[in-house]
Amino acid sequence: MKGKAVRYNKWGYIFLMPFIIVYVVFQLIPMVTTIYNSFFENYMSGLNQIGPNFVGFDNYVSLFSSGDIWIYAKNTMILWIMCFIPQILLSLLLGAWFSDVRLKLKGARFFKTVIYLPNLIMASAFSMLFFTLFSDGGPINSILMQIGIIDTPYKFLSNVGSTRGLIAFMNCLMWFGNTTILLMAGMMGIDTSLFEAAEVDGATSTQVFFQITLPLLRPILVYVMITSLIGGLQLFDVPQILTNGTGDPMRSTMTLIMFLNKHLYSKNYGMAGALSVVLFIITGILSLVIFKVTGNDKRKG
Amino acid sequence: MKKKIVSALLCAAMTATMIAGCGNNAGASTNAGTGNAGTTDAGTADADTADAAGTETADAGSDTTAAAGDEGKVLNIYCWNEEFKSRITDHYPGYTKVDATSGTIGDVTVKWNITPNDDNAYQNNLDATLLKQADAAADDKIDLFLVEADYALKYVDTDYAMPVADLGITDADLANQYQYTKDIVTDSNGVLKGVSWQGCPGVLFYNREAAKEVLGSDDPATVQEAVKDWDTFNETAKTLKDAGYSIVSSVNDTYRVYSNNVTSKWVVDGKINIDENIMNWVNDSKELVDAGETGTHDLWSDDWSAGFYPEGKVFAYFGPAWLVNFSMAADTEGSIGNAGGWGATEGPQGFFWGGTWICAAAGTDNAGLVKDIMLQMTTNEDIMKEIVVKDDDFVNNKNVMETMAEDTKYSSKILGGQNPLAMYCAGVESLDLSNLSPYDQGCNEEFQKAMKNYFQGNATLDEALELFYTAVLEKYPELSR
């Protein structure tokens, strides 16, 4: 009798296959080999291969004993926070405006497209542009000098604050459109009858935003925050190109991935592998922390 | 119905691309052979694509040319810019340009594989390809590659570069070449593995207008008097600053002048060593920067090259012949070079900068052609003369250079009619290259980058030196401090 029933679950597996294959080939295997490689001394000296020699945890020891990794981790987090806070505020505001039925913004579709546009520019092209704009003899300095704000060119890329600021600004500009669209999707998913009920009860739009929109938006906010955090940890292209790979001034804008990239010069798989594993663990811990802090744990009810 | 057709088409297209992608990969990896399982993943992937491309062109080449010989049909040349290509195009007899990346010599297709130097991309690409040289198909093997002095030893001191004697080039052929150009590409066993068509003794190129305005005359002798040693040089910097000029565009301009006059190598017995003269550069430069007499721009940046134009207000650049001829915007309307506004004088100390060496890759299937290119481009006196006249290059041939130096008819347009060759000839004899090491490129780059922080006041000298050590050890994990 059993054989007669139409079984569909094999299709489930078949449709899962492409993902599993891609995941194993492009994610799982590289991850396992990275961990494996991190226990070896393995690099190129000129055209000569050194190793691979098994060295146990030596790579990790030298990574942490120099202490530099903490500086780069701190840089990365500072850059992320500098970019994320303005970005989420801006996106919440824009999202609230765009999804507010009472405001009836004209040309909302146009603006939604426009704010997303910066994300379409290649990060490298974007930072090349900023590098030129903000160079010592660049147009921004000329303008500032002509309107008389400063007398001598301000060296944007030689000061910690301005360099970090520029990187955060660029990232913010590139990603706030994306965040706005995600938040807007979340806001539009909220039952409009709740807004109407609030309106009937005489709530102001500020009250509506803080009492209704924000609490109901929390799952999306958590998602946005985690993805942004992981993206932030992998921050590379903008500071790499803006500072020509040096992380100047004094490596204050050198992120963890830029540090990883430094080991590619000698194809140092051991050190790079160790760093990647550390990065993997940090990412995992941070994601867990955020998950807990924002109270998204379903078990609490 | 329509929807179904469209979706079916889309599916088909997607599958097709997937399969096509896989097919390519499979093809390329069989091509690359199996002997290099231990080498780099990223490198292999890159080179695979290059290989695939190479095979395609190779096929196209053999279709059009029917003639057969015992030499390969494809000559693969690896280099980092257009310079050598334009030299071959202009001066090598029988070279016909096909398009931007290929040409022909007789029935041989010349394939130019140009990878820019940025971020070490040229060497990464060359390394990956050289490491698979033994397994590559004959038409994909590198036949000829170019190297610079900074890292020449990295290649010359391996078996990947072929001794020129094995090509049939004798010492007598190269008798007129300057000794220093041979020293750089001689390996640790004393075997010569490359040749160069240019010599790169450096001089000081000064802005004639600025010299007239500030020093009263643009005569090389007067200017030389103002820059004859570093103390006078730094004094002149003050005078120039009062007149609104920077003596040089950036502290990095003077770097090579100091670093070529060192008395020890960057690496001694596996330890990083900072020479005294390099520290002199740091101290002198810090003073210049603090006094606002020069900038800290990276070489080749827009801020650095602003001085190629009169508005840039830069008094001088240090450089060899190729800098003023090839890199200082001489073709651009409104630049100083275009108006013939540069003058040349010896400067405080002799130095050299760059230079390009031609190496034959071991395993080449075009040995005969490679030999001919080397001989024609570096020893044929007629071609050498052509290069001097047409490209203002300083060629690697004593006879030619000494005759040209005395020739009153020869003069450089960019240098306002001056004949600088005698100056170069004097400079090239004094070059001492006994303190080169395979680590020069990385050390020089990282030292300048690290010191930039010190000059700009973002770090103390010790912090900046610390940063230099860190950066070098990242690049060369085998060294210690």
C-alpha cells in the first residue's frame, strides 16, 4: 500500500542539491583546508617554496604575541561603528518616510532608486574617486581654500580622524540605500490596521514610530545588524584602495582583512590561515552576542 | 505558454553557462599539467585563465601562418608596461604590429603579456607562470621576460632565467655594454643571465624658469653650484621656499640618491639592516618637510606629478633619462617638458633608477629569436643610435654614447636643447652596485611608506621604524630583525 502513495520528498533533496554542492565546494572545503593550513609553515621566499612544515600552533602564537592583531581588530570595529550608526539612523528615517501612507511622498519610487545607486558603483572605483577628490592638491582642498575656510591644504589622508571618517562616510553612502530598502520592506510588512488604530487613539507620529514601528521591526533590525557586522568585519576594498594598502596613518585604518592581504605578498598560507581562523571565530562570537543581546532567542518566549 | 518558453530558455542558458564554465576549467587544468599540486591556489587559477587565452591566440596564429620551422610559433613576452613594446615596434627589424597585445616577427606571433607593477601584480603573475613553465605547452611557455634592478636577483639567482651564453651570446658581443648593467643580472655563481638596452644613471632635472627666477641663471653650472652637496642642497631649499617653490616634489624623490650610496645591504645574514646613509635621508627629509620645503607624496601620485607643469611650483626632480622622456608628461600641451623647460645637472650624489633587463626564460622554444632580439636591441649600434635620437633614452653602449655625447648636433628637446649625454656617461661609470640584495624592492617600498608617517608627524622615529620592521617581516617571513 505504501508504494502507491505519491512521495514528493525526493524533490526536496533534489532541489537542495545545488546549494549543498556549491556550499561544500566553495565554502566547506576551503574552510577546512584553511584550518589545516594554519598549522603549517608554508610560504614563498622569492621563487623558492618554504615548507610546508608542521609547526602546531606557532602561527597563532606569533600572531598574538606581536599584539598587532588587536589594533587591527579595534580599527575594524571603530570603522564599522562609525559607519553603522549614521547609516541605521538615516535608513530608519528614510524607511519611515517612504513607508508612511499618510505622508504620500511624491516620487518615492524615484528616490528609492536613487539612494540605492551608490551601491552599484564598484567600491574600488568609489575609493579611487575619493582619493583624488581629497588628495592634498585635489578639488575639495581647492574649493575649501577658495571659499576661505582654510589657507593651506588640509591633508585628509594624513590624519587619523579624517581618514577614518572618509572610509566610514564612503561605506555609509554605499550601503544606506540597501539598508533602507530592507527596513522599508520590514515596515511595509507591519499590519496597517495597527497604525490606523494608533491614529484613532490619537498617537503622534513619533509615538507611532517608537511604540509600533520599532518593536515590530526588531527581527529585521537584528538581521540588518548581523549582516552589517559581518560585512564590517570583512571591510577591505575601500580602505585598501584609499590608503594604497598601507592603512596609513600609522596603520590606524588597517583592517583585519587588509592585514590578511599583507601575508599574500609572500603567499604565507600558514599565517594567513591562522588569521582567517581567528577572524572566523571572532565573527561567530560577535554574531552570537548580538543574537543574545537583542533577545531574539525564541526559547525565552 | 510564452512564459514557459522564456523560463525554459533561461534555464537552458544558465545550464549552458555552468557547463561552459566547468568545461573551460577542466581544459585549462589538463593544460597546466599535474606536476604542481603543491603550488598556490590563487596563482594557479590566474595562470589557468592566462593559459586558456594563450592557447586561443596560439591557435589563431598557427592558422594564419602556414610556414613551419623548428622554432615555436608564439613568442610570449612578459612585461609591465608599454616601454619595451614600443622599443620593439619602433626599432626591431621585421616587427609588425597586429593589435595592442600582439604582433608578428616573420611567421612568429609575438604575444605581449603586460601586467602592471601595482601591488606586485607583475611579479605574482610572472612567478605563477614561471613555476609551471616546465609543464606548459610549448606555445604557452614564457620565452622572454623583463625584470627591474630592484628585484632582478630574485629571478636571476634561479634556474628560471637562462644564461645568455646558452643562447649563443658571447662576451665579445656585449663588450661595449656598461659593466653595472651586467653586474645586476649576474647570479651568485657569476653567470650572466640578462641584458639591457638602457643605462639609468640619474641626474637632477631642474625647472629652468624657476632657476632663472631664484638662482639668477638656468645654466647647468650655476644650478650645480646650488645643489653640489646635501648641505648646499638644503640651503637652496630655503631660498626656493621663499620664492614659492618646493625644491623637490616629495621626499621620496631624493630617496634613491641616498639609497644608492649605501655602504651595506638591506639584509645581512638574514637580518634586516638599515644603512647609515638611509638614516641621513630620514633626518634631512624630516627637516625639509618640517620647514615646508617639500611634500610627502607617493611617487607617481597626482600630487607628486603636479610639478610636471609650471603651476606645480616644483624646482627639480631626480631621475634618469627615461623619467624625463617617458614619464614627465612631455607629450602633454602645457607641461614643462613640452616647452623644453627642463635642464639637467649632476646633483649632490650620483645614483641610478630603474632600468629594464631582458631575460630569457629557461625552456623557451624560441631561443633563436630571443637571441636575435637581445642582440639587435642591446648591441646593434645603428638601432642603439636610433633609440637615443628618437626616444632620448640612454643606451647601454659605450661607443654610441660617447660619440653621441660629443655630437653637437644632438640635443634633447625636452631639456631645452641641452645635450645631457656627457653627464650620463660620467654618471654611469661611477655606479657602484655591490650592495644590491633580492630584498631591495620590498625594503625600499616599506621604508618609504613607514617614514611617511614620521615626516607627517603621525609617529615618532622609533614608531615608524617599528612599523617598517613589521611590514618587512610580513613580506619576508624568513628574515629577522
